[in-house]
Amino acid sequence: MKPTLLILAAGMGSRYGGLKQMDAVGTRGETIIEYSIFDAIEAGFGKVVFVIRKDFEKAFRAQFEPKLAGRIAVDYAFQEINSPIEGIEKLPNRPKPWGTGHAILIAEKVVNEPFTVINADDYYGRSGYEMMANFLANRCNPSHYAMVGYRLKNTLSDFGSVSRGLCQIDEQHYLTDVVERGNVRRNGKGVFCDDENGTKILLGEDNWVSMNIWGFHPNIFQHLKRQFRDFVEANYLNPQAEFYIPFAVNDLVKEGKIKLSVLPNHEKWYGVTYREDRPVVQEAFAGMTAAGKYPTPLWQ
């Protein structure tokens, strides 16, 4: 059975200021999502599932379905602010969705096979999908998941700070801990972040970081439902609380319920965290296309 690619695309991008999932970055107007799907198809994925808001559906169908028809199966899952989850009688009213862990849970009814999760606005490089396809086919099981790890120096924006999950791994490349760091930025003396007290910390540029490309067995849905119920109970009155994938995975590792392999990737990540990132990403895709890595137009 071919693995599925689950694309988290329900967010609006508050720092970016719009629906960046649809922004053209390719030489013929292609989006980052299209390059991700192209790479996944080349790596052997058999289905793509978009997690989106219902009011995005028409735009997504028009943008992607004509290009993907006959190439890969397509399905949708719809994440709204309070999309119901089995086992939770009532979710509180709040102004924002519950986060990426909740987004994965939304897709439970349309994903029955090992799958990879990605962000819609991140370019991970083809080797990341090749690594994941191999892992999902040969190593994934109910107690063994994976993530593709990237070097911190390859994941920064030149136009502002970012948040990154710094990974600690053992000699066998199993994850032992993920520490989320905010306000990660580069200056002339290195890469820094702020700790919980606002103190500036120098980071190693070769640190492995999580960029939210995960490989899961479908039993992850049962784990996430249990964790999300506990999370909602603990944060019922906190309208800003979000249930993030790295924290959920980290808890499963620490509870001894899973092992998680960190698959090392040395490619450069590209994303559009800020509007100023867009020309940089466009230039990168133009260069990769000129070098023959991608055809133009992408869907021939």
C-alpha cells in the first residue's frame, strides 16, 4: 500500500498576511504545495489529503485537482475552530483553532495507511519524501514513527525570527527530546534564541530541528485523541492554547509508547514565513528548474 501525504493547510499565516498556500513561487505560477506533491509522487506516495477550512475548498479544488487528476488520489478534511473530536462532548468557544495536532485528528476518517504530515507553506526537498517513503514502507509500525530532521542553519529566514523545535537524539538517531525555541534569528555572531526568561542563548548551527515533516502509523490517531482530551481539559479556559504535534510526539517518546527515528536531511528548507521571503523562494525554484530538477511547467 502506498503511503499518504497529509498537508496541513488550514492556517492563514498571520505574520505573512494572507493565504500564502496559494501564492505563486514557481516559474509558471506553481505553489510550494505543488512542488511538495510533485516530489511525493516521484517518491511513491499514492494519495494526498488536504486539511483545510471549508471556505478554502472551492479555491483548492480549482487550483490543484485539474493538475493532479490521473497522477495521485486527492481527498479533503475540514478543520474549523471547534471541529468535533470523538470522546469530547463539548469544546469551548475560542477565537482560533486548536493547532496542528487537532488538524491531524480531523483527517482520521480519510487516512487508513502509514502517512507523512507536512506544512503547506514549507519546501522540504525531494530527499525528505524519499526518506519517508522508505521508512513508511519498511520500518514504520505501531510503536515506531519518524521525522525528517534538518540542520538549523538551513532553516532560517533572512527577514525575521522563527520558531524551531530543537531535537536531542541518541547514537541510533532516535529522538529523546524536542525543545521548542522562539525568536530564533541569525546575527553577525551566530544563531540565537531567547529562553523562557528572555535571556539570549547561542545555538549550534548544526543542531537538528523539526520542521513538521512526520511519518506516522495510523494508530497515531488513538494516541492523539487521548492526548487531546487531556489537553482540552487542562486548557479549557485558555483561548490561546494550541495542541502541537511536536509536543504530542515528545510525550509519547517520554512515556515509552513509541520510538521516533530522526532521518537526517542536509537539504535547504524554503518557506514563506514573511512576505519578504517570497522573492528568495522564487529565485530558489527558478534555479532548481534551470538545473533540471523540475520541469517547466511542472505538470506536463
